[in-house]
Amino acid sequence: MRLEWPMSSLDPYETEPGLSRRAVECVVAALLGILAVAVLWDSYERGAGWSNGPQSGFFPARMAWILLAAAVVVFVQGLRAESRVVVTWAQLKQVFSVLLPLTVYVFAIGYLGIYVASAFFLAGFMIAFGSFRWWAILAASVLIPLVTFWVFEMQFEVPLPKGPLEAMLGF
Amino acid sequence: MENFGYLLDGFQVALTLHNVLFMLLGVLLGIVVGVLPGLGGPNGVAILLPLTFSMDPTSAIILLTSIYWGALFGGAITAVLFNIPGEPWSVATTFDGYPMAQQGRAGEALTAAFTASFVGAIAGVVLITFLAPLVAKFALRFGPAEFFAVFFLTFCSFIGMGKENKAKIIVSLALGFILAGVGIDTISGDMRMTFGVTELMSGIDFLVVVIGMFGISEILMTLEEGMSFKGKKAKIDLMVVLRTWAELPRYFVTFVRSCIAGIWLGISPGGAVAASFMGYGLAKRFSSRGERFGTGEMEGVVAPETAAHAAGTTALLPMLALGIPGSATAAVLLGGLMIWGLQPGPLLFVEQKEFVWGLIASMYLGNIVGLVVVLSTVPLFAAIMRIPFALIAPVILMMCAIGAYTVANASFDIWLMLVFGVVGYVFKKLDYPLAPMVLALVLGDRAEDAFRQALIGSAGDLSVFWDNGLVTSLMAISLALLLWGPIADGLSLLRTRRPAAAE
Amino acid sequence: MKTAALAGAALLLSTFAASAWEPTKSVEIVVPFGPGGASDQMARTMQAIIQKHGLSKESFIVVNKPAATGGEAMMDIKKSKGDPHKLITTSSTIYMTPLATKIPVSWQDFTPVGMVAQDEFGLWVAKDSPLKNVDDLKAAAKAANPPIKVGGGGSKREDELISFGVFTELGAPISYIPYKSGGEASTQLAGNHILVETNNPSEDVANWRAGLTRPLCVLSPKRIAYTAKVTADMSWNDVPTCGEQGLKFTYNMLRGLFMPGGVTPEQQAYYVDLIQKIVATPEWQEYLERNALLSDVRVGKDYVDFLNADEAKHKDLMAKAGFLPTN
């Protein structure tokens, strides 16, 4: 059955430390179980029975029972799983080094508007992960939002979230 | 044959020089809006609508429908290149299209997708040409019970037990159904599973989930694996089109199967999204190469694209014949029809012959023009894969955010997209299959609505699901397809066991 | 011709009257529904008229915000206090959504611009249905077991409210089947999947003209004014009111515009003036007639009085129908 794993000659999951698959499987299954319970609570609150056809909670409740059962199975399977690393710390660091800025970016869209936030995000990303010259970074992070603005706001008249800078310029 | 004469007249209307130019303009604009997440057919139509006020209705509709064709073609591009479905029906295209691009076969995947779209669309147009009035009548026979049966059929054709962990398939499926139910319930008006969050009232949009689970999570996966798109070294030239074409006749049966599935769902009106999944599911089950689907099999691109476009085209029929818009673009077109003083509806075919047949002729021509245009851009799009990851990744992320926002012009959707990006990443790491969840999310609430509408009508009597020939046969085919998997598995198990036992 | 001349005159006047305030950037018309619906069509018609007649130097953009049954759109307008470059189209959802969902927003937070028309509603049956009038319907509904199937667009929205009002008065139970839109309900009626349907004319006219459905009566105090033939032998004016047949329940739905709160009187005056120019164009008259809308323009205090009375009516009806949330 080992053939199911992607096998490559330098399998980092064998050699490097990281999060164990067993732990991640169990946590995810537990979260799914909690979600299922929340849905069950919500559905039975409204009525999940059958009166001249299913009530509004009927289907969600049945699905939540199924989800709960499957989550329990996955949890048990997770406990029994062999101890392997599902993601190495180095990989996880990479993922978070984008996920956190991405979260900040989404947060910033609400305040700065999508264009200004994108300019910062582009510049940050290019500095962190690329090896571009400063003028390339500047050009890309200014021009791309500008072109986007031109296409969306001026050509197609699709308003996207805007912030104080656009307001100052009269848009 | 009477129709054929009208069609020839229609070609004469559509083939004038300025109408062909309008087609070209429309298709180009359509591709642009189709590629950019956040823009779609409706935006393209809206921008050109004022231009059409001074035109005659036939030229106007030719221009605007060309945008529709262009956008249909464009949706596959981001699906193949970045795993981000530009349109809902391109989701199934990502299953094999994206792996192909990763293997450096983006050009082949795009060519296959475009060609398949074209074949599907033409099949749909042929149907409209010859059977329009008949088909429109047939569509009226679909009440809630029949609708449910159609969704059930789609479902059963897609869900076979895959090789993945069975418990995880079920988790994915159940989660999809639960997500589909979030928000105001169509039937009771109750607020379901919103837990007091106002923004969840209108539900979780399928496109937002897909952008997050496929697009965002893909970027995260790529980062983890060393930050570069694998398809970089692909050789790109126009010859790729011819090479791919030489390969396509092998999939003749898949083309036919998907055309039938697509047309059927276009008429019945299950829609293009359902059709793409059904096309993929059927091909996976009945093709000799089905086993390898999901690993970059060209047939897995052909099957959903053909079906989706056969359905999408056939779905224009209800708009023309019944005045019901099948999609947002169709809705804007419908608005256009009315502004030009045309009343869509069954009488359009009788009262506005020249217009209707000019339009139908332009469907043929618009698709041909569209195919030529998109094929010639294949090298251009495939070359996008060569842009350094550190530049293209933030641009993709930005486009994802724009795409999520514009679904309902709601900022909350950008947050949802981010959440589903993380969910998608975790699920991919743990080998949860995503396709069953997406399918359940698309069809779940519609199937449930139809089921409950049927039961309200029958006062809770379940026999509505087998009280006429149409619904009974649909249900029977569904069950047969559902059980086909285990039966076939059992048979093949017996076959492989026996030699093993003999050894 | 007369309307065209009037429109021309209005146009001329507008160039002289362009005094106090004018938009300085493009104006968003927020539609609290998805594309293709009646509100969307109205907004796009207005947009087209403004563009075609050059009523404004700046462009008008239609933005659909269907999230939270229009709640999202209303919250957006509430948050845009003082922004004179936003309009929102309204129908009865402007009271019904806050009442039914308890979203903390009310039309009182907005600046009223004006009402431009009212929707008519009717009871529709399939072409070959044996029902000819309200009495037939009453008899059929009372005799039926299980109850007759009545279709409409949406749950706990205007169509279900109307069904509730009509059949409470007729004293018969029904099974109300909600569909995603009025158009879908009309098709289901044409296919004989439901017995009767409540719908506004625009979403049923296509099937009526095609001989698939027909109107039983109009739920309005007066008949629809348009006398041009819609089908081979009938005009809207030939359709009787339900009142003529002894059914007292009536329902009309406003179609109007608001802008965010906290704008100056000059800014409000600009849009009040604008909609008066729009409704004077021949295209607007065509739009009204095509959708069999009741021409009813109200601005200023007249509009506010109407809103107050209409909101009270909806609140009462929704309470009786049990559509108000209990918790």
C-alpha cells in the first residue's frame, strides 16, 4: 500500500522534522466533528423532522450525522496512522510567510482599497521571494494596480473597493 | 427542412462584412473578460450595450453573443494555467488540465479545451437549429420532481467510489452539502447555519469557495514545494495545435458521450456546471483511460469542456424560446433584447424570423471565429507560465481577491476565499478529494429545493418521484449508474483475483 | 409624439436649470438583486436612458449586490453616509428584508429621491385551466385535498404575502411552492406543475402571449391602463381586477430610488430633477408599458407619506402571515 504515497528519491517527509500526520489528521477530524455538532444543533433548533415533506433542518441534519460518523472514522484511522511527517517545519514556514501577509493584505483592502493594498502586497512579495532589481519592483507594484484600475474602473466600470487615496484623487 | 432555408437566409444576414467584424470584436473582448477573474460575460455585454442602441437588432445581438462565446472560451485558460476556474463550469477542466500544464503540456491542454468547447457548442447549435420549438415544449415537462431526478442523475454519474479513502470521500461530500445549505432557505425562508453572521445570509457562493480551494491553496502548495510552476520549460509554438488535433480523434466516443450529456442537461435545464461534471464522470467511468483521470489525461479535459459548452449553448434556447435567462450573461442579453424592442418568448421565432435565424447563424460563425482567435493565442497564454513565480504569484492572488469580491460585490467574500484557501491546502495535504465537495456544493441546494418543492406539491407523498414515465426513467438510470461502480468493481476484482489465486 | 416633444422640452430646461450641484464622478446605481430581475432591468433602463439622452455628463453604473437578500446593499448605502454618487433601487424589500432578518437598517437612514412606478400583481393560471374567475378558484381551492398548489417567486417575500392575503380571504388552505424567481414560477405554471401563481405582468407576459398562461385577475384597485393589444385579442386593460369579482385584497409594489443619508438638499434636488427627466422620455413610457407598470411618480413629502403608510401595511400583513421572526 506504500505505493499510494508520492515517492521520490529525496523524500523530505522521511528525513526532516515537522508536523506529524497523525496529529494533523486527528485535529482536522476533530474540527470537522465540531462543525457537524454545530450544524446538528442549528438544524434541530429549527426543526429537522418531516411534516408534509422535509423541514428546513432535515437535510443539513442528515448530512451532519453522516459528517460526524465519517469524521469519527477518520479520527480513528488518524490515531492508527503510522507516524510520518505531513509537512516539514521548513515548508510550513514558507506557507506561513505568504499566508500571514495575505491575511494582512485582505485586511488592508478594507481600509486602503484594493489598489493601494495590492501595490504594497506586490512589492513585498517580490522583495521577499524574488531577486528583482529595485526598479523592477517599483515598476511592477505601481503599474499593475494602475492597469487594473484602468481596466476595472474606467473601461468596464466595475467598482472595486477603494480607499482614501482614490477618494483624494476624486474617484 | 423549412428551418434549413431560414438558416441559409440567416447566414446571409450574418456574413456581411460589418457583422463579421463585430463578431471578431465581440470574441476578443469576450476572451479578455473571460480570462480576468472578476469580469465576465455580463461586463463585456454591459460595456458595449450603449454602442448597440444605434445598430439594427441583428448586428447588435451578433456583437453581444460573440462576447458570450469569447467568455466561454476564456474561462478554460486560467483553469488550465493556474488551477483557478474562470467560470463555474471550468472546475472539472482543472482536474486534468492543470496537471497537464504542470507537466509542461499547457499548450496541448488549452488546444484540447478550446477544440472541445467548439465541438460542444456546435452540437448545441445544431440542436437549436433543427429542434428548437420541439425542445422548448419538452422543457415544460420538467416540474420539481423531474428537476430533482436530473440532479440526482448528474450526481450518480459523477460519484463512483474513487481510490481515495472512503471516509474522506464521504466527509468531502457531506461538507459540500452542508455548505450548500448555508443561508436563507429558498423553501422556508429560514436562516440556516448562519450562526448570526449577517454576511452568511445569502449563502456561500460556489465560485468563492472554488477560487479559494483551488487557486489560493495551489499557490500555497507551490510555495511549499519550492516556488516555481513546473511547466516552465514547455516548448511553445503554434505546431502544438496541429499535434494535439492529430491526437483528438482518438477521443471520438468521449466527444459524442459528452455532447449527448451536455445537450441533455442544457435542455432539461440542469445547466453547464452540472453538465461538465457529468461529462467528466461518465468519461472517467466508461473510458479505457478512465483510471488515469486526474493525472493529466487529455481526455479528462475534452470530456467536461465538450459537455459544458453543449449545455451552455443549448441553454440559450430557454432564453429565446421561453424568455427565461439561463445565466447572468443571458440575463443581460435578455435586457438588451427588450431595449431593442424585441419581446423574448415563444413568439420570437414566429414574429422575428430574420432576427432569430441571423442569431442562430451567428452562433455557428461566432464559434468558428472564436476558435481561430483562441487557438492563435495558445502560445501567448502558455508563455505566461514562464513569468517568474515571485511576480506572477502575487498577481494571481490579487486577481483571486478581485474575483471573489466581484461575485456579489461583497468584501466578506474575500475573507471567505482566504478561509477556503487554507481549508483547501489542509485537505490536499491530507488527501481529501475536493471534487465531491465541489459537486455537492453546486448541486446540493438546487437538488434539495427541487426535492422539497415536489413534496410540498404532493403533500409529502414520495410517490411523485415515480409517477410518470419521464421521472421514473430518470430515477432508474440514476440508480443504475450509482450501482454500476460497485458492480464493475466487483467484476474486475473477480477477474484479477482468479489468476492470482491460480498462482 | 407628444411625449417626445415633452422630453425634448425637459432636456432643454435641464441645460438651463443645471445650476447647484452635479455629480463629479460616475454614479453607482446599487441594485439589491442579481442581474436580470425586475429591479435590475429598471436600473439598466434608467442607465440607458441617461446615456442616450445625455442627461448627465458622468456615467451611471449598475452594481448588483444581491447578498443577504438585499441587506448587503442596504448596509452599503447606510455606510456611505454623505456620498452623493450612490443610488439604490427599491422595492418592498426595503421594509421586508429588515423586518424579516432584523438587519439593523431602515429606509429612514436614507435620503428619499422618488418613486417612479408601481408594480402590478395578478393571479395567473395555465391557458387550458378550467378556472375562469375568482369564484371558480375559490370553489377549486375549497374542494381540493391535498390543498391546491400555488407558486410564486421566493419564500416569505411579496408573492407569498399575496398568496397568503388572497387565500385567507377566500378561506381556503394552499400549498405555497416557492421558486427562485417569478419567471421560473411562470414556466412551471405553463407546464401545469402548479394550479395558480401570483406574479407581476413582466415575468408572465411572454408565456401569456405564447398562449401558455393567462391572467385571472389583477390585484389592483383599478384595471391596468394600457389598451394596446398584448395577445391577439386582449390588452392589459381587458384583464378584470380581482375586486370586480369580489376579492377585496389588493397589492401593489413601489419601485423607487433612494440615496445615502446625510447628503445636501442640492444633491438630493439634482436626482429628483433627474428622475423627473427620465420618466418624461418616450423610452421610459415604453418600458412602463412593456412591463405593464403603473405609472406613479412621487417625490418629496408625497413619497415619504407613501413609504410610511406602505411600511405599516407590510408590517401588519407580515405579522398576520407569521413572517416576522419570533426570537
